Amino acid sequence: MSEASDDTLRGEAPAPVYVIESIPVGGEHDVTPAEIRREGIPTPPHLRLFAELGRGGMGRIHPATDRNLLRHVALKRLDKTLAKQEFYRDGFIAEGQITGQLEHPNIVPVHELAVDAGGVPYFTMKLVQGISFGRWMRDASRPLGSSDRVHDGLEILSKVCDAIAYAHYRGVIHRDIKPDNIMVAGFGQVYLMDWGLARLTKTRPASGKMAQMEAPGPVGTPGYMAPEQARGNPAEMDERSDVFGLGALLYEIVSGKTPFGDDPDIESILEKSRRGLVIPIEQAAPRVGAPKPLREIIARATAADPAKRYPSVLELQKDIVSFLRGGLHLPRRVFQPGALIIREGAAPDAAYLIVSGRCRAYRAVDQGQETLAIMGPGDVFGEMALLLDEPRAASVEAVDAVVVLVLDKTTITEGLGTEGWTGALVRALALRFRDLELQVRNSGLRRK
């Protein structure tokens, strides 16, 4: 294998496609014989293994190359100690079989499942080149409240909904939906990973109640699991448990937090989850300015009572898509006290809606300033100059720390349809208000 292809397996940019007609292609493993013996790493003859890429509580993942197809894959193996215990070995095999049967564009495909001579089960799957959704959300270029974070985040979430909806149709619930189990690839692909905690809803495993998926106890990841998952009775868990997990993702997209807060104590988070103590999104993100329709989607998806949640993932996805198509999200900006937001006489580029804090509108008069208004949450300013494409008639500065939603010209044009009768009506009203303002100014009246 070329050095460029080795780089691909280490997370670099994918190498160009290449061909070596003589198969199987040679090459030594990138793990030492001593490590293979010590860790009990399966070494199928048709694969060339590379150094461990990651590990979880029970599994280990190695990138590898198929010596015949030259396809890059990921080999997931069970820890050799756990492989000696039937409970964990059977659970790992169940994960491979479940994932292998869920053939969907947003679920990583499994290529093979086997048990090596040492008794360690493993399966190979597509090697996804990308980043986790958690890392995606931590990217500083996608700050809270930004259009990129909300719009693109909801697009990703909708694809995860596709995967979960298909799994539900096939009789599988995931039970561990979280950002680190979602991979976002470089060309728009999104994959829901790690079906190790999945449970069957329409059939039962051959081992019956002894199966790992039927074991009592909390299931999932604290902070993202539904209350019934935290309580630990598998019989209470159904498709609506995954709805909660998706709602928790949406909650984090908007607020940067999980529904039960940032308490570092796991047992405390579990207790809050068991009791259904979801922090209202308004309280978790008071300065983000999330639109009411989006807040309502989050509240319903993360309801403590399953009966009050969306009855299906498709219903949740429907509202997410409707929100996206409605274009109801606006970017936000924060201004510190004294910051000038609008300058009198400047060309207009945006209008603003105050989410929190106060602003003062004023104009220059007689070598001084005349305060025109003190504005607070819910007030809009800068819209007339933008609609009429005229210089700003007044300046606006932040009195307190101010959070505003930004409406640029494109947003207003698309939202109002300014080429039609609605836009004509709005511009006519704006002209009348401008003329009235000019009359007040010309009369010499001063505002108090």
C-alpha cells in the first residue's frame, strides 16, 4: 500500500483510487506480533491491520485494508477479556447482526462478522472519514445562535432521523443517541454509529431474557437518555425513548448543553433523568434567542412523560423540516454596554430585533444628542432605512449587554416577498412613518 493510502487510515485526506492487479496484496500489519498476542487482536488473512483508532467500554476499533478489494474498512473487536464471558460475547455478536441488517444510507454498513481462533468476535464495517457530531458542534466557527450551527445542525439531525425511523420500521431502537455516536463526513454523509445498546421491539433474540439487550439497569449515556432509560426497565423503553435522544441532540444544537444540565456528577445526572427534571430550553439558553417554534419542538421531544412526546421519529422530523423550510432562524449578535450598533447617516445593511437588554436610539442636534427612545426585548429598529434603502435616520447604542437577532436585506426580501403586494404595502407604510418623522423634526419639536 502506498504511503498516501496509509495516511487515509490515519485520518488524512482520502487518497486517489489505485489498482494492484496481483491479489492478495502484501504488506505487514501496522501492529506488532507482541501486541496482537497481548491484546488478542483478530488478524483475518484478507486484512492488513493498522494501529488502534479508538476504543469504548467493550470494543476496540482498528482501521484496516482489504488485501483483495483495496477497500479501507474498520475492524471492531470485543475486548479479549470480555470475549470469555457469554453475556458480552453474545451482545457483541448481536450488535454486528443488527447493524448488518439495517441497510440504510445513514447507517454504517457492516461487511462481515466472525469469531477468530482465539474466540474473539469481530466485525468489519465501512471506515468513515469525518468527525463526530460532538466535535462538529464544538467548532468555534459555529457559535451558539449562528445560522450555520442551527441550519446545518438541523440538516444533520434530519438525516439521523432518517436512520432511526428506518430502524424503528425494522423493529430496532438504538437507545444511545448522542453526538459522539454520529459521524459527519466530508461530502455531506451522516452516519449513526454504535448499535451496541440496541433492543429489538418486534422480535426477540434467541437467548431470550438472558440477552444483553434485555438486562435491567440504566441504558445509554447520562445527559442524553430518556427518563425511562435511566430508570432501567427495558419493558418501558420504546421508539419514544429514541425521540427523547433526538430531542436532546436538538437541545444541544441550540443551547450547547444537555437537557439535565452540566452537573459533572454522573449519579446526579441519572437521578435528574429518572425524575424527568429537564431544564427548559429558555432557561438553558436565555441569550440565544431561539424562535418559539423551535423551542416548542424541543419541549415536546424532551418531555419527561413519553405520552407527551412525539409519537414517532417521523412526526418529529416533519416539524424539524417544516422549521427549516420556513427559514425562521435568524443569526444573533451580542453588543456590550456603550457599543454603537447603528450610526446616523450610515448606509443600511440590517435591521435588528432585541432579545435581551436595552438600547438607546438618538440623533445629533445642536452639537448634542436627542434621545428618541429606550428600547427593550421585542423591539425592532433599523427596519425603515433597510426597507427604503435610505441612510440611517438615527444612531442606536447598547445601554446594557444586548443580544439582538439580525435581519439582513436578503432575509427581509425573502420573508416579505418585497417584489409583490406585501412588499409594496410594507414600503408604503414605511414611507408614511418616515414622512411623519420628518414633519416632527421640521416642526422643531424635541422629544423628552
